[in-house]
Amino acid sequence: MSGHEVRAPASSPADELGVVVAIARRAATLVLDAYGASDLEVAYKGPGDPVTRADRAANDLICRELARAFPEAGIVAEESAAEPGADVAVARALARPRVFFVDPLDGTREFLARNGEFAVMIGLCDAGRPALGVLALPVSGEVYAGRVGGEAWWEDAAGGRAPLRVSRRRTGAEARVVASRSHAAPLVGPLHAALGTPAPVERCGSVGVKVARLCRDLADVYVHDGPGVKKWDSCGPEAVLAAAGGRLTDLRGAPIDYAEPELALGRGLCATNGLLHAEILGRVAEVGGRAPR
């Protein structure tokens, strides 16, 4: 495949990942073009929930190309799900064995603030569990990709590629915590204090950006107990993190069921290098993390 051309339907897991990477890169280019415009044309889907022309254009491109390359799969995409009457289409998509979850521009607030901390995110689930994921960071040109049980790699804007692997830190006292910049997570402060780690909390935008840092051994723990996180925020990142050796669950340690119709992550999320997961979940329980509904 040359450039970012999208191929015909894939015939193997490696081919599938390559097709999704190409689609994500095309969407990232579109988002970057809009990022450089003088007018970002912001609207609001709800209080504190901005959407731009770039969100919608990237959403349309990704959904169109995924449907062409993977006609058997369902697609649940953030901006499509926000359209009137979308509930029926989402239910039909979730009824399929394979489902893509798409966040065309994760970190719209960061996009509007022009701080570069946003990502294009695509994840594929098989029978309700992540199978592959791609995170594309438009400003840096980086791509993070992985197949659960298979390869995980990072690629720079020039096409240079390196394997992804999470850290080997085993105690919370040495953990590096990354947290949301724009969406307050009440749990983060108490958890950080309980861990006693000397490293300050690093705050940045986008679930994808934060999980990418875990995948490159630049952070070890990311937790979120605030509102607003949906399955299109977690699916792609979870797949890449799992392929890199990490783990993502809800705050009680249960796996996220992507076949279940509720799209909001009401029990929050906990992403770690895997080795720290049990300790972090224990600390979350100690400091009063969100209990299951």
C-alpha cells in the first residue's frame, strides 16, 4: 500500500490493521488541515461538549472507509451516534459480531485550545472484546497501533517504526500517573497521594494521548472516574494498550463489555502497565473510587 491509500477488504489480521491505520492517517490529515484554519466553526452538542467541522468531517470519512473495507462489521461512531434517531442504528451495529468504535477527534477541547493534545481513535471489537486499535495524533504525525495477542508498534511522521511495550514498574510508589487536563477526575488527587509516588501528576488531553504514553513507557497509570467517557473513548486505546502488555478495565477491575448497549462507562476506567493493576484497583477502593451501579 502506498501513501495512505485504503485497500480493499482485508484477508488477515495484519492486513486489517494496515487498512485501519491508513484510514486513521487520512482522517488525521483532514483534522490537521482544519486545525490550521482561522475559523474552527465550533458548536455544542450539550453543555461543555463542543463539536467542530473537523469532528464531523473525520467521522464521515472514517465511517465511509470502514464500511467499504469491512462491510460485515458494525460501526458505532461518536458523531453518528449524536444524530437524531441514531439509537436504532447503534443497536443494529452492536448486534453484529464485529463492531468498530470510532472517536474521530478525541480531545475537541484541546483541539480548540490549539495545544496539540488530541487524537483520531479507531477500535475493532470481536464478540464484545477489543481485537485491534489505532491511535493517530495529527499534530505530531504519530500513529500507535496494535492487535490484541499480536504486534504493537509506534510509527513517527516519517514512517519510522518501533515496537511498543509498557513499563515494568511493579509498585505504586514508583508509578507515573497521567490524568485528564480538561475533564476533572475527582479520584486522581487522592489516589496520587495514597500511592506516595514522587512523580507529579502529568495532565494532558485525550484518552488516546494518555494511553499512548503508557504504551511507550512514559507513564504507568491512568484512571478516570468523572463523567463523559464513552466506549469510543476506550476501545481503540484498550486494544493498543493490551497489545503493548498493559491492561484496561473499569474501576472495579471488570472488563468493559463492548457488546452491551450502554455506551457510557459508568464505572470509570483504570489503565495501567498491567503489573500495577491490582495495586491501583486496591488503592482506588481505599480512597473511594466509583462503585458499580
